[in-house]
Amino acid sequence: MLLRTRVLCYTVHTPRGINFDLSADDAIRRIQDKYGRRWLGAQLDYLRLETPSKEFLPFYLCSGRIHASFVGNVSYSVNTTSGDDKSARSSTRYVSTSLQTLDSVFEENKTQIYAGYKYNVAHVHHALRGDQLSYSLRKMYEVDTTGAIINLFEQSTGTMLKFVEMEVRQQAEETARSLVRSFHPSADSVTVEFKEFAFHLDDVTPTFVPCFVVKAEYDAERYTLYVSGLNGHVGGPYLLNSVYIARTTALATLAAALLLVPNKVAGFFFGSVACVATYYAAFFAARWYPVMRRNWNRQKRERLRRENLGLDQAGYRPNTSSQRIQQEYRSSTYWDTHAYQQRRHTGSHGPRSASSSSSSPYSSFSAHSVADPLGYYRALGLHGDESVNEIRSAYRRIVLKQHPDVGGSSEAMVKANEAYRVLRDPKRRAAYDQS
């Protein structure tokens, strides 16, 4: 039985980007070079390319650790001969290794996930993935986005985890097979069976990768080609020269008929009839094969989009109901520099009117009661879930009303000062809340 676990505590870094190193003309030349040298590939005279679209595609670059235990299964071919050397027999011998442990890592240069549904995943991965991505990251303000389309992240980190697990598992299988192969170099086949598989995702870097998206028309059908703006790798469907394939198939059919039929005249006649049928069959098969694959991939992407619709709504941002977000909000000074987003003061909220959540983007947070052993929150008229700026505002209101210079109570002011000294410091406040 396979035990599979995932550790979900990881860091999502701020987005990064990569600059374009190629021009649109370079992208066209790379496409022509690739499709022009394929055997029975597309005929360039009939391949019409539109102006490349300069785009940034979203990727997740991930790194972490792997822990797994596995058993290797090895097979050997054994040939035996009889004593008189007149007969030979072949058999297969199977060997299973003892339980092995694998502790490894996966890096950003190998674990790269396209975070969108707009384009063909396999073609995008083929064109854009590479070791260079993790070494070319720049902060977004350093990336030249002039005239480029920035495609936003469509997949959430929750959806990303499913694809990361598949990628990491494949890497672990390759590493495990290499380990078993090192002890059985002459084995005919090596397979591994995981008994336990766990990975810990440490870091995720959302990255905008440069890509030239080129619309192409071939055989009256439209296709999408992808050229990396970093190294010029090309990804796209395998376009076929249907005429050449049909001619080759017809000639092969005629030659086979001449070889198989003893009567050459009859063989030529039947071969001529058969080659006409195989010509049209091969022609339409070569013409419609890329089309069927394109349509199937589109349906697959749409199905995947629908399956992950619920997870993908939050993007790569943390969930707003998470404990981390609440803690950051309580210790945040965001409101000091964004006064226009201050919460509205309404008299219906009594002493907590300054902390009304009616106009806050964090209105989904529910008020929660905290321990108040010394009455610090009560002294400032608070409930315990306010931000740093709200505590400051409450203290200022008390100073205006309770300071002795304006006829207030000295005892109330002393209590407010003591409470403010503790609650304005996030560390001291956290210790007070836990006391």
C-alpha cells in the first residue's frame, strides 16, 4: 500500500518576471527552421504565419524536499542451451530489491508549472521550460513589458499542488530507477514501486515567462505556435505534409503488392487499385491528425478548468480567512498610509465605531474575544481584534477626552497609557493575549 503525504506549509514569494531576449523576427525564423527540417513535416510554402504576439505567461517555479521508500523490480533475460548444443531456451529472471529510502530535493529549474488554461499545456511546457528560467528572474519593475500582454494566473496554489505532485513523483521515479540501475547495470528492465511517498513544498515563485505566441494557418486550419522569448525554443503541433505522406504510402503499397503477388501483372493491377485507396486514406489521416489533437487538447483544458473552478478563484493569494492573514492585519500599519480606506465611524457601533468593518476589505473577519486579564482592551474601548492603527486611533480619542489638561481623570489616563504601551507593540500584545 502506498502512503502518500504532502506538507502544505510553504512560502509564496512576490511575483518575478523575465525579460525578452529575442525579437519577433527571430521568433519567425525559429519557427521556419524547426518546421522546415522535419522529415515529412509541414511545407513552408503553405505555412502562413501571423505577426507574433508578445506575451508573458504565468508559471509557478517550485522547490522542496522528497522523502520516499521504494522497492526495485529488476528483470534479466537468461539464455540456456542443452548439453548437446542443439537446442536453446530463453527465460526471464526477476529480482526484487530490499526496501530502499530516497531523500532528495526538487528545484525551481526542474519543477515549473504553467498556471493557465488559455494555451496548450504540453506545447507551452516544451517551449518555455528550462534551467534558464530560475537564473533569469527579475523584479517586476525591472522587466520591460512595453507592448506585451500579461496573462494573469488562472490556477491557484491549491490546483498547483496536484501538478507539482505529479512532477515530483516523476522526478523521484527517475532518481529511484537510476539508483537501482547503478547496482544492476546489465538488467533488461528496471521498475520501482513506492511504498511511501511524501514531499515538502518549501518555496513557490510566481513568474511571468516571456513568450511569442504565433497564429499559423496550414491546410486551411489554424494552429497556435509558441516561441520562448528567452532562448527561442519552439513548441507547437506536429504539422505534416499530407501530400508527401500520401505519395509515400501509395508507393509503399504498390511495392508491397509487387513483392507479395507472384504474378507481376496481377500484382501491378491490384497494387494500383490499392494504392489509390491508401493514397486518399493517408492524405486525410495526415491532414486531420493535427486537427483532432488540437480539438482534443482544447476539450481537455476546458474540462480541467471546470474541475478546478472552485480552487482557482483565489489565484495564488493566501485565503483571506487564514490565521496568517488575521495576524498580519492586526499588526499592520497599512491604514496609516491609506487613510481613504479608513473604516467609517458610525454611532450605532458604540465604543467600537472606529473598527466597524462595513468598508474594510477584511469585512469577512469575525470578531473574536481574547483574554483581557488586566483590562487593557476595555481601557481603550476595544474588543481585541483591532489593527495597530485602530489602537492608535482609540488612544488618541481617549487622550482628547480623558487627559487632565482638558478636565479628564488622571486614573483613567494612567490606565490608558499603560494599556497603549503594551498593545501598540505586536510582540508585547501577543504575549498579553496569550497570558
